[in-house]
Amino acid sequence: PIQNDTSTNLQTREQQLPTTPKALSIEEIKVIMGQYKQAASNAKLAGFDGVELHAANGYLVDQFLQNGVNKRTDEYGGSIENRLRFMREAISACIEGFDNESDRVGIRLSPSGCFLEISDSDPKPLFEAAVKALDEYDLAYIHLVEPRISGGANSDDGQAESKPVVVTKELKPLTRSPIISAGGFTPATAKSTTEEGATDMIAFGRHFISNPDLVERIRNGHPLNHYDRSTFYGSNDVVTGYIDYPTFQ
């Protein structure tokens, strides 16, 4: 497991560093699968259209996938097949929790991400196997983070670390599920990428933070507000940046 050195903002506005992690026991994994199922069930009961399993950016599912972190010697570690097991069980739990409506469940992966010190010795065959495995579940979509983005870092501005690259267009032919691409897109590159067939849909993150009317801006060709990283969700300031970016005038 990863020892994250990033503090968490508490409701009191104080910050707390995470405790030292340990490898999950088999019984603890079973408990977590029950929690995935319950979370999906709660979302459906609350009226959500669907759920997305976050298996990217160095968080729990990603830590099982990538062998730079996963050093287990049981059925959840070692071979690619074993390292996919946690992801498979988690997506199955989410589907079951959403009344077995697999077309209301998606998953997010970051094949080239190095956020939270995540790494794999050979990510291309790993994520090819992951996408092929997910094709069995008839998911609503598979959401892939492009190589130029790693967590909050953007390789275009020199912040992302060097790592073998796995791009969306190489994984798209391996599945029948629709593909969503995310990471550093502009309206222009989103249009060209979908038109060339490299992906089916584009997701925006940071531009949505700074442009509450992003859809209307893109539709009408209006310029975008520049985002300010100091106002992002990990900021010590829990107010600035949430509701004070202007709409287009």
C-alpha cells in the first residue's frame, strides 16, 4: 500500500496526515466488496442514474492493479490475472448493488498515471488485459485518463513524471463498451479526437471547475475562464473557487 504524504482537509478546516497503511486481509477485502455493493445500492435508491467505480489515480483499486505497489503473494497479487481480481470483484459488487443493471455502471482507469507514486513494470499488457476483462460486464462505459495527465499534474507543463505511455486509442479496439477520454482536453482537441475515432466521448474536469457554464461556452464558442490551481479541491481554503468563477457575460 502507498503511504500518502498529502494531508486531508477536515470539516474543522484542520488538516490530518493519513496513517501508515497495511495490506488488506481476505476478510477485509470481503467487507470492502460489501461496501461497494451497498454504496451502489444507496446511489440507486437516492435516484442516481448510475455509478462509476474509481479505479484510477493511485487509489485502492489501482493499488491492486499495479505491481509497483501490489506486492501480495496470494490470489490478489503476482500475475496480471491475480491483480485484476480486486477490480473484477469490485465492479461485480457495484453491478449487483445497482440491481444488476450493468449498463448503469462505469469504471475509470489511469493506465499511464503516476499519481500517489503508483507504478507498474509493464503497464501496457496490464491495462490491455483490464479493458478486455471489463468487456465481459457490458458496462455503460470505460473512462480512461490520457497519459498527459497524472492526478493534478499535466505533462504539457512539465509536472507529470516520466512513465511508459498507454493511450486511449490503443485500448479502444479491445472493448465494445463506449470509451470516455479525460485529461487536458480543450474544446478544439475534444472535437478533433472524437472526430478521428480515437474515443467516443470527452470528459472535462478542471475546465468545469473554472467554468460553471462550460457546456454553453463550448456550444457558443465563447472563451473559457482560466483555472487557478490554488483554488482546487485540495486547497487549504475550503471556500474560494467553488462558487465564485463567473459565467460568461
